[in-house]
Amino acid sequence: MDFYKYQGTGNDFVMIDNRAKRYLTRADVEKIERLCDRKFGIGADGLILLENHADYDFEMIYFNADGRESSMCGNGGRCIVAFANFLGAIQKDTRFIAIDGVHDACIEDGNVELKMSDVASVEIGEDYFLLNTGSPHYVIFVEDIDDINVFELGRTIRYSNRFRVEGVNVNFVEIVENGIKVATYERGVEDETLSCGTGVTAAAIAYYLKFPNANNQKVAIESKGGALSVKFEAKENNQFENIWLCGNAQQVFQGKINV
């Protein structure tokens, strides 16, 4: 099987061109898990199939590292746009479909801007924000992100009674001079990742809700894997529209592997 490896701010993915030949299907859970394994496979946070679609430029089918199809992945969405551009399937602008619906995107000089799903509601707790940006995210603000054991605390929340069955992604956010720093524990990967696109999107919206200001509708974000930005329009009743995740996406290498 031909494969391609992409990364977006350190969030890495195995990319498969599944248009002409069906290398993998949704039923190949064990194969996909092995391909994502960093010891016995290629190694990645997830695997993405690029497939034909009658009504859109392509379809994105995303699997977590555990081999199971999952909800939307923002950095994966940016990477598949770069991949589609590399394959010649799109030029600068595109419209594709993923598990959470239709996405617009554009690519220029390796930078990808991806339109995310609208946010219809936010649960605001005493010390947390809970919202869905294509995937469910739990957001906590902290004083110093470097003092947080992201794996241990993130895992504790993810496997708490409320979230044990369906899971939740957990984001720790530190306010810095020019924006925010974000660290994420991802369900499905079941570990901290260097970056999470839907996670930083959730963090940017939570930041706006914590400090409502017109200037905070475009947020610079520092993840452990690199810089991203999120821009959006805040509406009434904690609704958010026209949400865009922006950052670099790169092909790392390509190869062949036995499946």
C-alpha cells in the first residue's frame, strides 16, 4: 500500500489515497491501529482516507490511533487539504465533506485555512468550559501549563464517570501576552498530543467567553507542536459561526507498507 505521512503543528497522520483502489475500509480497525503504531507500523496520531464523493471535491474519513473512526480532527482536516492539493485533486480552494458535515478550506504556500463546524452551545461550569467543535472538548484555564501533568490529569477527566463511555478531549489553557498556550489530552489517542485542531478551536472560544472582547475573536495560539490561529464570529447565546482554523501543514515522507 502506498502511504503518505503529514503533520500539522506536530499532530501527525498517515494519509491514504483511497480513490482508485480501496486499500482500507472502516472495518479494518486492527490494520489501522497497527499502521498508527509507532513500534510496529508507520506511527501516527491518526489515519485519514481520502475518497471520492459525488457532490464534493473529496471525502475525509478519519480514524484515531486506536483504529476506530472518530469525530472531526481539525489538524487532520488541514493536512488532508494539503494532501489533496499535492495529489492534484484540488487547487487553492476546496469544499469537502467529513463526519461532521461540509468544510470549506484554502491552501497557499503550505498554510491551510479550514472552516470548522459552527458551535451552537457551550456548557460553562465553575472551572471549566464544555463544547463541541466537531469533537467534544473540556477546557480548563491554568496558571502555568508547564506545571500540569497533561497525561495524568487529562486521563482522570476523560475516564471520569461522566465521560468514561463516550470520552472527551481535555484542554489546558494558559493565557500569555499575545494569546494563549494550549496542551491537549486526546481521546482515541489516549495520550497528550503536540497539537489538536478542534482542541485549540475550543480553547479560543473558551478564551473569548472568559474575556469577551471584539479583539478576542481572532486568537493566536501556541501549541507544543507550533503556532496556530483561530478566528470566528461570536453571536448571541454563546453561539459561534464562521470559525476558521489556520496554520501550516506539511508532507513529511511517503512510502510503501505491507498490509
